[in-house]
Amino acid sequence: MKNFRFLPLFLSVCLLMGLLCAPCAAAVSQPTVTSPTALVVDRCTGNVIYAKNADARVYPASTTKVMTVLLAVEAIESGTAAPEDEVTTSATALQGLSSLGSTAGIREGEVLTLEQLMYCAMVSSANEACNIIAEHISGSVSDFIALMNERAAQLGCTATHFANTHGLPNLDHYTTASDFALIALEATAHPLFMEICNTANAEIPATNKSEKRTLHNSNALICSKSIYGDNWVYDGAYGIKTGHTTAAGYCLASAASRNGVDLLALVFGAATSSTCFRDSTRLYDWAFGNYSYRELLSPADHIGSVPVVTNGEVDYVELCPATNISLLLPNSCDLSEFSREITLNTDSEGMVSGPLTPGAVLGKVRLVKDGTDYGSVDLVPVSAAALIMDRKTGEILYAKGTENRIFPADTTKVMTALLAVEAIESGNISLNDLVTVSDTMNTGLTNAATRCGFRDGQMLTLETLLYYMLLTSGDDAANLIAEYVSGSVPAFVAQMNERAAQLSCTNTNFTSPTGLFDENHYTTVQDISAIALEASRHALFMRICGAPVFEIPGEDGSESTVLRNTNALVCDESVYGRGWLYDGASGMKTGYNESAGYCLVSTAERDGVELLCAVFGGVKDGSDYSCFSESISLYDWVYENFSYLEVLKSTENLASVDVSLGSNSDYVNLRPTASITALLPNDYDPDEFTKSIRVYALENNAALTAPISAGEVLGEVTLMRGDRVYGTVKLVASASVDLSRMQYIKSQILETTRGTTFRVFTAVIVLLFAAYLAWVIIYRCKRIKYVRAAAAAPRPEPPAPQSAPQEPQISFFRSTASREQSAPAVDTARPDSAPVTVLRPEQPAAPAAPAKPAVPAPPQPETDPLLKQAVCVAQLPPEPAAPQPTPAAPAAPAAPAAPAAPAEAPTASAPPTPVKPQEDTDRDYFEEFFRPKK
């Protein structure tokens, strides 16, 4: 464990708060009071707001009767006496009374009830009635006077002594305004006393010695038939007692209330009755006009925190006042003169040992001004958790301790009832089904369980059991419902946990349908609120849990049973007492055990605002239950500061989007199809909201194009505030945008040229053209190279002249490969008159000419590579000379065939092979194509 030696000093510095508020003497002008002694006290706190000679000794006169009747009322409340006690007037009770004093004419032996005697003492100020009361309470007047002085001392009176019961003059009978205020404050705290002293007129029935008596109150502030006239009746005045003797002057102790301000005013020693009443009314007017209650401390305040050690682990617990402290302060008070003094109940190391029980007192906070103590209150741990949400949206408006694990106690029955209602709505069971009471209803019940008093074998409708469970928190009723819905309690508990998981309760575990304490039976305020929110959506559940009372008819003529709701917000007759009834409260369930503290899950609706509130770990201070007071504070806070506000209007344009191809506009405004309202603080900042706009056409880098019709859905908007999403609505066009045909055609052309197909086709054409140019360039380069090589090669020698004239010949050259496939050489000799025939590939060979002697081919130089590869396939002889006439000669026999010539030299007689002419073979078509035309 860490060293916490300096922790006490640290906490003392952190917990000391700044100056708060107090009345300033110079801030409020003082009232005009002519009586020698006067005092005004706040009845709620006992604080003095005006004093004049408040500590001076005065004679109380008949105001003494306030103490006399107070002791009688306390005797009645303690049970030692009763209002209906018949009291017989004794002679000793009538002794010592002045004939000039106030009286009700009670005679010796007359019998009146104790209550009638108290009316006589307070309303008509009868002195004898006080002595009669004294003898009845204490046995004798002297003993009663001793009791008066004893009680005054108990109330803190230090300058008061009573010598009689009625206030007739006695030098030993005195008090001060400060002391008497203590007595009057105690007396006015008793309802019976206030009922008597605030009675303007009373009737005492006839007795054994008197006719009927009519009593008129001597306090002219409340009774128009007072002996002091009807000019002093004051609005808001009530009680308490007048007094007058020559020594005491005119005295009045009175009370008045206006606008929540409750005052006690004392005036002693006034010279006249008019002065007494006038000074009292002036004091009230002054106080009501200048003062009001100001709350300085409340259970909602977090005063500080204290370290708590539990099993070696240190945690910090926040502290808050167990109750509130409100002071009656001037309206002009600047809250600058009160300070808080805090005392913590820690050990030497500044620690508190845990675990803590709800409501454990861990310290005290005191309000101090100028050294004067104005009240203190205990410091207790704040409620374990609290939450309030909007039922319509589920939005949490305030929360604390949402992650703290808590014990839900009887609020568990919200889940139990929810499962039963869902089973009824699904048709599995019926609300009017009869359930037989069996001993299994006591499953898991302890001595702390709430039992409904069912009899074994008794038959009850399921609806009746639901009322027993939700209104009176019957644990046996919860077990009977669980067994009927699921067949057994364990099966029902499993269903409870399954349903909790479906409602996204991540830190909840149920072990029973009742909520009786179990370490493994826990939840969080956020989880139980989610369960309650789901339950509130079922009308049947809300009808049952919101009923203040439910009457069950009796059986066989027996009296009916009336069930009263434990939720004091909806039932003013709750077991938690009156005063918690809340306007608009509509459900749900209370809970309590020592480990869970006081718990409440409730709902309320006012002016259309539906709320759900959950408070756990509440404490009890006297008659105050913090689960109710904190719930009311949370409801009031929301209803005073929140309202439904329209944060997104359907009529507003949220965005403007560019539109292409439009003829009448190049943009369109977007507006939401519906409004969004939210429960928000009245002073919320609209800039806290963000609008996330989504335009469908603009997704994937597309564009918004015409035509667009007004009201056409174009997108959506999501409204957020921080991480909270308040809703998503569609966005529509606020106006129409027509299509422009010219822009449409232009866009189609642009779209086509920008298309992938067009781009691929264009690229292919470019590539093919580039390839063609490259091929042309390569060919030209090779052609030039070839021509240059041919020009540089040596040319062949012309053939040697022959001795005899030769027939002209045409020679065709072809490659060696073609030569290898040519026909064998034949004799090409032909008659001189035979025409020269050039063989084409597609022509048939001509008939061979008559054989001639073979003529050897001229030798070819071996150095000519072109000639070496060439083969003579035909020779064209030169033009023959003119024929010379010769004698006819006999035909010679056919010459023998010449031997075959080598392959390189075919004979002239061989038929020519049809080949393409040289000029076609060597023709440069590309050169011709690019050659300029003549």
C-alpha cells in the first residue's frame, strides 16, 4: 500500500470550500418596531433574521400557556394521556387566580376533556384551564411547574423560569425572546398543538355545569372576532398565542407563511394592543419582502472524496450531504460570508475502512459565518449510481456510477414482470390464468423476504400475482409467477439472464426472480435502465406498476384486500410515508436491502417529455429517503432545463450540389424529408451538432446530372452531437433541373472519346502505323545497301565473237536453286525461219526445233559472283543476214543426240522453264510508290 501520510492534509485543502452566502446587515433596511423587544425567526432552521433586545428579560404573560399546552401535547403523544380524557375540575386548580384574569368560566366539579381544556387555554386564554391541565398531567400544579422548567432547560433556554402555568404576574416568572423562541419552535412542530392554537373560533359542548361555550381566539391576526378587533387579520398568519398584563405589556407570539417562507415573530412589552399587532405585521411585511430561502447544501452536492481501503485495495468514494441545508437569506445577498468547515471520520493515515454500507456517516460539513454556527449535516457516500434518460430515444441526460456494480434488490422484479408480460403477449399464457399456490413459492426466500400471506392451495389469477409483486413487492408472488411462466424457478432465472443479454446488458447476472441479496446477483444502473426501458414499452406492465392502489375482492363475503404501491412517487399512502407524490409520475418499482440501500426505478411524463430515472444505493435520514428526493431532483432538473427542440428542419436547405447538363440551372439545393427533434438543454449551442451529408450520385467520383425532379431522393443526412447520433433522414431536390440537349450530345461525344474502347482502338491504329513506318524505313535501308553492293561488284566480260553467225538468243537468269530444278539441256537449234518463242510459266512448251549441232557456251569468268550463280535458259540470236540462194541439198540423216551437258550449262535445245521475267522479279514497288509522279 502506498504511503498516505500527507493525505489528510491534502484532503483538508481540497475539501475546504469557498465562501458562500449570508445576510449582510447593511444590505437590508431594518423594520420600524416600537415595541421594546422583538424577534423574527425562520421556523425551518431556527435562524434569527431580526432581533431587538432578544436577550433582555421579559414577562411572558399568557404566552406562558404555550409551554403548558406543549407539555400536554407531548403527554398525549407519549401515551400517558389522551385527548378524550375526562378531567374534573378541582378546587385547588381554581385557587390563586386573579378575578381580572382571562377565564373560560370553568367551575369546580365541572368535567371537560383534556382536549377541551387545551382549547380553553389557547383560544380564550383561560387561566384556570392551565391549572386543571397541570393537575391532570403531573398530579399537582407545583409538579407541573417543575416539569415546565425542566423542559425549558432541555430546549436550551438559559434565561427562563416559570413560577405558574398561566403567566399571571410574578417576579420569578420570566423569560427572554431568544429563549421563548425555542419553546415556540418546539410547540409549532406538533400538529395537534398547531391545530388548537390556529383555531379562530371553537365550541365547547355543554357540560355538567355549563351551557355550550363559544370561544374566540384572542389573536387578532387570525380571528376577526378577537377582543382586539378585526383590523389586524393578516394573510398567511396562523397561531399561536397572545398575552397581556400590566407588568408584561402586550405580547404576541405568532407565525406566518408566504411563498414557502415560514416565520415566527415575537413581540414583548408593547404599550398597546395596536402597537403589538402593528409591529408584528410590520415584521412580517419586512421579512417577506426582503428574504427568501437559499439552498446552501443539498444531497446533490459533491463535497469531496475520501479513500476507502477494502481488502488491501484503495478506492475513492465521493461524499455528499445526507440532507440539504437551506437558509433564509436576503434577496440581495451576494453569497460571500458563509464558509464550509469539513470534518472527516478517517484513521491516522486519512483512510476509511471498507466495505461501506449505504448511508455510512464519513464526516460532517458545517456552515459558519463570523464564528457563528448556522447548521451542519452529515457527509455520506453519494448514491452508488443514478441515471435519467429520455424514454422516447433512450438518450441519457445525466448519469453517475454507470459502470459501478450494484445490487438491484426488489427492482429485479421489473425483469420478472417483463418476462411474464411478454409471455402473455405472445399467447403462451393468459392474464386470467389461475395459478395454484404451492410450497415452492418459498424457494430461496429468507427471513428478510416480503410475503403476501398466501395459503397453500389458494388460487389466484396471474394478473393478481403481478399486482402483488409490483405494488407490494411480494417475493412469494415473484416465485409463483416464475414457476408458472417457465415451469420452475431455475429455468426462469436462466431465461432472465438470456433476456438480459438480448437487451445488451453486459454486466448483469440474476440468481433469483425476487432480488433477495446474493453476491452473484448484480447489475449496473445502465443495464437495469435498459431493462426498465424495454418494460416501459409494454402497456400492460405500465398499467400494473403505475397503479397507486389495487383492490382484490374478498372471498366468501370476507373483506377485500387493498394493495398500495410502494412507489411513493405515485402513491401518497406508500409505506415510505407521504410527501413524495410527484406530478406526472407513472411507475415503476422500489427496492431495498442492507447491501443495496434504497433503490428506485421510476418513470414520469410531463408536457410530452417522457423520462426514466434510476437511483441506487440511496440512504434514509429520518423520514427522508434519498432515492425519492434524488429522483425528484433529477426530474425537476430535466423539466426545468430541457425541452424538445427541432434541431433539423425539413424546410431548410442543407447543401447545394453542382448539376451538369442542366438547361435552367447548374446546381440543386438539398433539403431533408423530415425534421429531427431532440430533448436538449434550453440553452444548447446549435454549433455542437454536425451534419454528415451523403449524396448518392457523387459517390465513386460520379457526377450529378440533369434531369432532376423536385422531391427526388438524392442522398441522406445524419445529425450528430459528439458521438451521439440523433437520426438519419433522406435528402431530396428542392427544385427541378431540366436537361439541355446540346450539352447532352456534347457530353456523349466526350464520353465516347474518353471511353476505354475508343482509346484502345486509337492506340492500335497508332501502333500499326508506327510499325508500318518502321518496316518501310528498314526496307529502304536494306534496298540502298543492296544497290550499293551491286554497283560495287565487277561486271562480266562480253562473250567472244563467233566465227559463224549465231542466231540471236535471249538469256534469262535465275537463282541456283531454280537451276537445280530445271529440265536437262536439249538442243535449242531451230530453223532460221522458226520464230523466237519466249516461254511463260502459264504457256505450254513449243515443239522442239530440228536438232542442230551443239554450240558450246562461252566461258564465264569465275570471278563474277552474279554470273556464277546465273544459268542461261534461252538465247536470242542476232538478226540473220539476208538469205543467199543455195542449191538444194539432200536431206541429211538425223544427227545423233549430243551428250548431256553439265548442270551449269543447259543446252539451247532444252525447253525454257516458265519463270517470272527479271523485270517483274526485281521491281521495287515501294520505290515506285514513293517516287514523285511525272
